[in-house]
Amino acid sequence: MPSFTLVTEIPAPPERCFAASLSVDAHTASMGASGERAVAGVTSGVLRPGDTVTWQARHFGLPFRMTARVTAHDAPHRFVDEQVSGPFRRWWHEHRFDDRRSGR
């Protein structure tokens, strides 16, 4: 199974980044170019363990619809969302939040 790791350093505490990453509204605002929006499940607010959200968008000129569920939640360090239905054979997406300020 192909995988990749992306590291993004943000000058903010992990708690704030964790909360923003689970915000449906923040995700929608950041994906304006593709018109991505939540159309079912949790469509606004913050995702919690077990919640699902269905995203609809246009990527690479193709219509795209995917439902994901939050399957792991260890605030403010980690959460996982997995595809329930959609275009991928399997989608498992782990988000980890580490405090790197002053070696913490």
C-alpha cells in the first residue's frame, strides 16, 4: 500500500492545531478553489470520535465524493480519519500533533 508523510510546522500550540484540524468549517474555508463542501454527516462545527462527514468537490476536473469517519481520537496528540465510501480502495489518514517549541 502506498503511503507518504507530510510534516507541517505551525507556530501554534498542538491543542489549537488539533482543534482546527477537526473543524469542518475551517476545512471548507481552506478548500474554496475546489468548491469542497460537507454535504452529509457532520456538515459544520467540530468532528468528534465516531463522526462521519461526506465531502463533495471537484478535483482535477472530476467530481469527487468521499465519506470519512473519525476512528481514533487522542486529543490533542493524534486522530485518524478513514474512508467509509469513496474513490479510493482504502484511505487511512493519521494526523499527529507534536509540540516542537523549545524541545518540548
